[in-house]
Amino acid sequence: MNWITIVWPMVASACLTLGLIELRIALNRPLDGARLLFSLSAFAAAAACGLELAMMRANSPLQFQALLNGFDVAAGVVIASLGGFVWLYFRCGNKWLALAGPAIYAVGLVFEFLPGWALCDLTELQTIDTFGGASYRVAVLVPNPLIALPYLGVLLLLVFVVHASIELARRGQRRRAAVIGGSVVVWAIGAGTHSALIEVGVLQMPYLVSPAYLVIMLAMAYQLTSDVSAAAQLGRQLQESERRMDLASAAAGLGVWVWDLRRNAVWATAKIHSLFGIPQSERLDPARLIAAVHPDDRDALRHAVEASLTNDRDFEVEHRVPRGDAAVRWIATRGRVERDASGSPILLRGVALDISARRRSELELQQLQSQLAHSSRVSMLGQLSSALAHELHQPLCAILRNAEAAELFLQQDPPMLGELRPILADIRADNQRARDVIERLRRLLKRRSMASQTLALGDLFGDTAALTRADAAARSIRVEIEGGSDLPKVQGDPVHIQQVLLNLVVNAMDAIDREPADDRWVAVRARQHGRSEVEVAVSDSGHGIRPEDLGSLFEPFFTTKAEGMGIGLTIARTIVEAHGGRLWAENVPPAGATFRFTLPVAAEGAVR
Amino acid sequence: MSDAGRVAAIVDDDLSFSASLSRLLRGAGYAVQTFASAESYLAQGSEKTACVIADLRMPGLSGMDLQAVLEQQVGAPPLIFLTGQGDIASSVRAMRHGAEDFLTKDAPKAELLQAVERAFARDARQRQQRRHFQVLRGSFDALSPREHEVLQQVVRGKPNKQIAAALGIIERTVKLHRTAITTKLQVRSVAELTRLVEAAGLFVEDASTFPKGQ
């Protein structure tokens, strides 16, 4: 037992220990190739260490030769795996240079194992005593020129590592380049030079390849510690950021969820449980979440998720969640798909937010708007009332006259019964005419919220013409309402769109009422505008809108009429925009003002 | 011309109302023609029209416009206005321009038929006067130009001496002309002659136009 038999096993066990640690880390998913190669080099260094110790205790030149051959193989594995490690770990350097070193070393090894081509001849063993009462064996070697091959391999490795380290340093990772690159370079120069001096017979010493490997081990251990402490730091930061996110999402009332599509499992924050009305203790899965949604909204949510999975867009659904009492909670659920490298979806990540308050105020706003629209309609019909009374009066007068005529025909001798049939038919028709007038009025006067439906513009235009005819006649204005019947159906609320049309036509008539009476007209035209919209234009023969008024036309309480409230156009624009259309005004000669609005084509209409 | 040949013309853009009124008038024994606009009446209205019943409010020419056109015509029939609602300003204007009546469309039947009856009677009177006038004019046509000149002086009440001086002839010739005039016109006194001249509308500033507002 001397210091040699203590030091070398210690070096070997150190190499094995670090190799095992690195192997354990390398086998973590995903597989870390760089660390795997490093652990291989550490195991090879451990093997080289054992062979070095055995050589020091060799009994015959033949045994020494066999051990030396094994040692060269182990050293080769160290070289090759270190080269590969640096290549993978640095992610830079010259690939061919990295391959060339081990390749040339391997050629050298082939010669060593060929009989008669041995790199050096081993003539005899000498025993050398050293300090501490220890002694070791060395061989007297006679090298041949092929011995240069392995050293050339080591030199190439050296060049590769230096080059890769410089490149890495240039990329800003100076410390890693210095520590890892530096240690490999020191090891290669130290171990290489020392071995070369032994083999040319300058030094009579045992090989020190594995003790020199300690330099690399120290460097890697240092790197590992800093990696571990960086990971710990990252962990702390992650925790911190998670806490911050928790705080932020709690403050915003956001529930966060992740749906793992592969395992069909859901992870969610506590807020999700409370938003979806699921007890905190219950385990979540996608089916449970969907089941918590209001039955009428489930399909919408499912479709949104499916659409998001196919077209890769984020989804957002506003849906209800029934609460214990009859009330519902409105939730906005938003999500995004995440995909793996091959593009198949792996998870959905998203948030949910309670929007009940917003919904409530939207509802209140809608109610207010429909009330305002209603009062505007009432006031507009008030303006048309005398004309509409005339419209109603007309059929009533005709009925009266027809009845009187019938009486006269009956008084004839003999009674002219043949005249009665057309009279009764006309009375019936006039009665229908009066009822139509009343029905149109009733529809417009009824207080109602907006209800969208598919409707033909032609029908609306007919009503507009009927409602404005009398007023137009009284003011001797020609109202031409054309088109509409050949256009695709639109999506909208008939009463509200009628209100917009009436408002624009009455406005136009008011505008030209102040103009001279020679040729006064208002024209309503409709045409298709693109595939998805229908555009209605109301133009008049007036002098147009003053340029300075164009900007403020749609502002509330802006009016140019003495008796105007200034809310008609504001409401008209609100109505059109609620339908997803636009309403604007322009002066287009030779007409005066032209007001245009668009309405979306109904789904069936767009298909034609 | 008798009632049988004459017609009432209804001018109203509301076809349903005009049909009903047409029936009522036919039931009451009138012949009726209907027109959907003032323009079509002016284009197609017949000489036999004894009364125009027009809506005040129509697209294109209104009832008032029609009245203004008819005012310019000789022998235009009386006009009755019908309106949806009473409109005082329009009715005053219409009446001042000689409308026969101004009624709402739902006016009592009796009132309406009376107005039509009055219009027919007035038309008959006017036609009678026009015929009479034409006969008168015809008899004046028998006078020679010189006799016309003498007649003009006579009805102004000038004595023969002044007439002779004004026309540059002797008094005796004036007397001869006067005898010829009274013989041709079959009058016995100057007073009668003056009435006749007035009735024929001679020697007024615009003798060709039928006097208005009768």
C-alpha cells in the first residue's frame, strides 16, 4: 500500500462518479447528447486510469504491451467522446475537424493492433523507485514513425476545440468557452506532451492521462454547479412569476386553464372551479367543464374549440354558466392551440373571465337604445301623422261613398243588384287598405327590442313608400323607391331598418321643402355591394349638406331644423351599426345630399 | 243641352275613391267620367262636361293648378273641390276663384249631391247664356261697319248732332242709320238697345272674353 495505489483508484472513482452523475442528467428527457458523450469520456478516463495503474504493476513486457494497447483504446474513446461533447455542447466549431481527430487516432490504433506494425517496440521493463517508498514499472520503448498518427489526432482535436471555443466566446459565452474549452485544451496538451515524451524515451514515468483528466472533471463539476445553481435560480424566478401571474389573474378575475389534448386532462386554477360552479375538490376534465356550461351554449363552445383546432386561430366564446338560483353567470372563455414540431395540436391553453356585469350593462344600454329609437320613431311618425291620417281617411271615404251608392242602387226600381258585387269587393279592399295603414303604424309604434331576421328589402321599400306617399304628395315631392326586389335578402330587424329608411326619406323631404318647388324629388335605390353587403342610397334634389356640417351630422343633438331634436340620424347610425353595417352621408352632384347605408346579406342570400 | 248628354268629371288620383264617388253619382242619375290626374282631364275631358269634381291634393297638377288652367278657358264647367281634410286657406282661395263648392271627401251625401246639382244648374245657365250671347252676337253681325260706329255713339247717350259731327256726316244720315239699326235688331227704344248691347258685351275693353264671375 503506497500513495500510487491510493491516488489512481481515487482518480478512477472520481471519474466514475462524475460520469454517473452526467449520465443521469443526460438520460433526463429529452436525451442530452452532449452530457451522454461527456459521461462516456469520464467512463473511458476511469478505464484508462485503471489501465495506467495496471501498467505500473506489470510483470512482463508482453503484459505491459497488452495493457498499453487497451490504454490507447481508452484514451481514443476519451478523445473521440470529448470532441463530440464539445461539438454538441458548444453547438459550434468545424464538424470535419471534429471528426478528423478521432479518425486519424483510430487509424493509428489499427496499425497498433496489426502484427508487425506496432507503433513502438517494447524491449524491457524497468522498476523505478520513487518517493514515499513507492515503486512502479516503466517500459523501454522504441517508437516507429507511425507513432505520430495518434498525436496528430490529438493535435487536430486540440485545433478543433480551440477553434470552437473562440467561436463560442465570440458569440458571448466567454465563461463556458474558457472553462470547458480551456480544460480540454490543457488536458490535451498536458497529457499528449507527457505521453509523447514517455514514448520517445525522454521521460521514464508512468502515463498521467487520467490524472490530467481531473482538470476536465473539475471544469465540468464547476460547470455543473453553476448549471444547478442557475436552475435553482430559474426555479425561484418561475415560482415568483407564477405567484405574480396568480396575483394578476386573481385581481383580474381570470381563471387559467390548460387542456392537455394527449392525455385529455385539464389543469385549472381555483378560479376556474368557481367560475364554472364546480366544487374545488372535484377533479376537472374537458367533459366536466362542458357539462357545467349552459345547455344552449355547449354546441357553440364545442364548435369554437373544434374550429380553433382546425384553423389554428384563437377562439373566444361568450357563454352562460347556470348558477344555483335561476340566474346565469356570463363567462368569456378564450383559448389558443399549441402544437408540437410536427404541427399536431398538443394542448389548449386559455383563460376564462366573468363578464356578467358587462353583459348586464350591455343589456341595459340596448334597452336604453331601443327606448330612444322608439321615441324617435314616435316623434317621426308624429311628423308624418297628418299625412298618415289622410292615408287612412282616403279608404274610409271611399267606403262611405260606396255604401251610399249601394243604397241608391237598392232604391232603384227594380233594384240594381248587379252593381252591388263590385261595390262590396271595393269596400273589402278599402277596409284592407285602412288596416294595412294601421298595421304599419302599429308595428312602428310598438316598443320592442331588436330581433334580427331574414328580410327582403323590397317589402321594406313598399312600406316606406306607403308611409311617405301622402306626406310627399302634400309637399308635392316625387318619391321614387326602386329596386330591392331583385337583391339578396338581408339580415336585420324590419322595424328598425324601416325606421332608418323613413328617417332618411323624411329628412330628405324636409331638406328640399325649403327649396323652390319646380322639380323636387327623393330617390331610394338599392344595389349589391360586394358579395356580402347590400347598399341603400337615399338621395334628394336639394342643395346638399353644407361642408362644415358633414362632420357633425351624426352627432347627437345636431340639427339644422327649427323643430328638430337632432337625434334621428344618431339613432339611425346606431341601428345600422348594430346590424353590422355603416351609414354615411355625402354630396354627389347632380343630386343634393346622398345618405348611404349597408346591411349584411343574410346567410342564405350570400350562397346564391 | 239636356242633362242626359252632360257628364260629371271626377279628377282624383285615388282610384278607389273616384270609383266609389262615380258610383254614387251614377246612382243619383248622373253620367260620370273619371280621370286619374288633372293632366289627363285637360287632355281628354269632353265638351259635355257639366261639372268637374277634383281632388285638391294630387301629384303633378294639383286641384288648384287645374282651376288656374280652367279659368283661362272659355266655357269651362263649374269646379267642385274635394279634399281629405278641411283646409281653410285653400278653400278661401278656391271660392274666390269661382269654385262652385269646397267639400271634404266624407261630406254628407246630400251636401255633395246638392253641390253637383248646383253645378249642373249653373252649367246649364252658362251654356244658355253662351247660346243667347251667340245669337245676339249674330244679330249684331247684320249691322254694317258704319251702323256699328253710330250704335257705339248712341249707346254712349250722344245726341244725333254730336254723332254727325264725330263721324263727319249729316244729321239726317245718322237718323237713317239709327232706323236701320232698330229695324235690324228689332228694338223699340234706346233703353232696350243699350240693354242689348250690354248683354252682347259689345264696346267693352276686351269684348272677346266671356264675362267672369256670373
